[in-house]
Amino acid sequence: PICDNLVIVTNEVFSDTLSYDAFTLAYIQLLGHINAALAQMADEVVEVVYGIPVVHKQKTESEEMKHEAD
């Protein structure tokens, strides 16, 4: 692997109810697709809500042991 750990920080883009122009909406949708693809590939996914970590996806113990053996 190129690096052991990679942290990606992104915005939650679908929480407001504002109206946007077509270009901004396209950006928001694309960012949503990128976030979903990254989450699918990631070992762990944590959302931080007002400073509180909310775990959406976590490595299992067997995955951690396999990674340490590599």
C-alpha cells in the first residue's frame, strides 16, 4: 500500500433545504456519489455530528488481524 491510513474529510451536502441553480445541484449530486463510493471502499466510515463521532462502518476484528499480518 502507498499509505497505511488515509483520512478524507468532506461535507454533508444534502442537509439544507435551500434552492440552488442547476450547476450547484449537479455539484451536490456528484459530491454525494463520490462520498457514497468512498464509503463503500473504506474500511471505516465515521460521521462527526456536532463533535460527536457516529460510526457508520467499522472494521471487524478479523479484518484488523488480517491487515496486521500483511
